[in-house]
Amino acid sequence: MIELKQIRKAFDGREVLKGIDAVFEDGKTNLIIGQSGSGKTVLIKNVVGLYVPTSGQVLYDGRDINAMTKKEKALIHREMGMIFQSAALFDSMSVLENVMFPLDMFSDMNTADRIKRAKYCLSRVNLAGAEDKFPGEISGGMQKRAAIARAIALNPKYLFCDEPNSGLDPKTSIVIDQLIHSITKEYNMTTVVNTHDMNSVMGIGEKIIYLANGVKEWEGTKDQIMSSTNESLNSFIFASDLFRKVKEANH
Amino acid sequence: MYISDSIATFGRYLQLMWRVLALPERWRMFGREYVKEMASLGVDSLGIVVLISFFIGAVICIQIKLNIASPWMPGWTTGYTTREIMLLEFSSSIMCLILAGKVGSNIASEIGTMKVTQQIDALEIMGVNSASFVILPKIAALITMIPFLVIFSALMGFIGAYATSLVGVINVDDVTAGLQHDFNQWYVWMSLIKSLFFAFIISSVSAFYGYTVEGGSFDVGKASTDAVVSSSILILFSDIFLTSMLS
């Protein structure tokens, strides 16, 4: 479980996060939603330790990541997997080498076992056969799937996804969402997904946090979102005609 | 303002180097990257070093023959002067200035692109010391390869000078005598020692500019240019100190 307590983050005196409290539960797909510039990426970077909050605590099973020693921090990072907006695969390595990278760095498996594990992860994300290709040779959707395979290679406890559907077509987005959701259940991970894709919200959002201007405006489930009376949330969620019509039909 | 900015930048450079000069987490991975970088930064630079050194050696020889040689000078002066220029300055300092352009921009743009495409963040999330993993093999590889490049450069300069005699610009016996006249072995060592410092400057300064990029492709391009300019200036300044210390 990850617990955020009064997270504040400022850059050059400008406060981007204004006291966020939240709990991300084990085995659940937790979503952080909000408009571009609402502070989603800054929040997730604070959670994973890429940024240090100006004040507040990020507790991993009760331990504050920012109070950990360098060694403890490195160990907790090895329990994390992250999928970036740009997939962030290493350009100079093949898909297989990318997935093998965390195993090469941190496991004591022999080469044959590492290859076997990497190939299993690739088959889990339906990328068997793309092992020898380089990131530049595969589509955006395949890159995201390769990034998921790399993220799960070490059986992480925590999975973070920063706008995993960005730049993907709706069909591929659904595939990626379902993959993240099923992997979360399979490994009983604590998954946190940053998104502004409403299909993701309706498809996999077990717990949803809505950010607006660096403030947590709303928290609930995908079922509660349809009946929310929060004006800011409604103007964000039902900005598109399609979702407005869905809401009207539900009523 | 400019001075305080420079001091702050130097401080950030030292902080980064403190992280870079940590022991590798996995020697196997370090070894793999080290060999890859030796090929990419060293072996791939051989072509440009050979080409430029050959022609500069030839041109120096021709210029000296045309401008200095006179009946009052011994015939070997041209070959001798060419050898000393190649050994003392060209093969170490000027060749490193050329490499600052080729290798420095390569390092800065590669690391800068890794930064803006979040590959560096991906390493950090995995618990890898990204600075050490990405930069240390480059520094170690360039320092390893630079002596070979310096030796190749000097040799090609001599061959270039010798080639001018084959096309009749200068007497072949004069060049041969000049290249062998009053040889001081220390000049070779001096050239190699200087090049080791320059290799560290090129690789670490370029890596610093790449690693500290914020933004997008425009900023990567700017970092690449800054890396080349800063490396070149530092090479020129340190050349003065190194030459006076080692001479």
C-alpha cells in the first residue's frame, strides 16, 4: 500500500501540488485523472522518488521513501516498475535486451534463465517474435507493451504508468489498459495510472483520484463518477458529447 | 552574474562527477557498455583521425618547405619540424579539439536524448545510478582509446609528410633524415599524457551538458553545441598549463 500525506511540491516558488492526501491500495488499479497541467505527472514523480516533495510524506507500507537511506531507496526502486508516456525503451538495445535489462542488473539468474524470463514477459504482453527488433522499428503500441514487459520482469510490487495511452489509437489503448489491469490482478500489484483518457477511467478505474490545479478535488470509483455532483469533475469527465450522452442515458 | 553562474555550473559538474565516479553496480554490465563505447567513441573516430592527420602532415611539410627552407638551412629541417609539430601539438591538442567536435557532440546528444525521452528516469526508477551507468563507460572508454588515436594521428602525419616526397615536393632523403633527427622520446609521452587529460575533459564535460538537458530536441541541440564549445575552451586552457608543466 502507498500512502500520500499532505504532499506539496513547488518549483521556483510556484506551488504545483497543494497538499495531496491519498491511499493506493494493493491489488487495485488506482487512477489519477485531471486536465493537462493539473499536476498528475508531478505527483507520480513525487510518489516514485524522482522528485522530492517540498513537504509531506510518501509512505510505502508505512516507510517514508524520502527518509530512506540511499541503499534502502535503491531496494524499494527495484520493487517498482514504471511505464512512461514515451515508453522510454533504451534505443541502443533490442526489445529482448530491454526486457532483460533489469534482470541483468539485479538478478542472479544465469543467462539462459534471464532470456527465458524475458521471453516469458514478452509473450505475456503478446510480443513474442519481436525480440530482435529495436524500439525504432516497432509501433507505439508495441513499444508500450515492451515497456510493460520490462516493468514486470522483476515481479514488482508497485507498477506506475504515466499516461500509458498517450499517442495510441482507441483500440490499442484498450489493449494496453486491459493488459495493465490483468497484470495488476495476476501479480497483486499496487498499480497507479496517470491518465486523462476517459475510456481508461470507465474501463479499469477501481479507485480514481481527480486532480485540478494541484488539489485533490474528488476521490471515488468509476461507478460513483457517473453520479458525482462535483462541478469541476463533471466539466472534465463530460467534456465530450459521447460521455454526456452516456450520462443522460443512465439518468 | 556570469561568474556566479559559472561557479554554480562548475559545482553541478562536480556533483555529477561525484555520482559518476562510483563503483559500477554490475561489472558485467559495465564491461559490456565499456567495450561498446570503445568501439563507438574510439574505433569509429579512427577514420577522421587518419584522414585529417595524413593531410595536415602533408600540408605542414609543404608549407615549411615553401616558407622556411633556404640554402642556409639543413635539408632535414622540413621533416624535423613536421615531426615536432605533429608530436608536440597536432596529435594531442589539435586532434583532441577535432574529437571534441565529433565525440563531444555525439556524447552530449546521445545522453541528452536519453534524458528528454525519459530513458534516464527509467534507469533511476529501476534503482540504477544512471549517472554512473551512462557516463562512466564513456569516460573510461575514451581515456583508453585516446593514446591509440594519438599514435595513429602522429604516424599518419609522418606518412603524409613522407608522401609529399613521393610527389616530388621535397627530397625523400631530407624527409627521412628530418623525421629521424634528434628524436626525443619524452615528446611522445608528453603527447600521450596531455591526451589523457583532454579525453577526460571531452567525455565528462559533454556528458555533463547532455545529462543536465531539460526540454526537447532544441535543448539537446543547444547542449551539444555548448558541450563542444566548453570542451574546446577547456582543452585550450589546460593545454597551456599541461605544456608548461610537462616541458
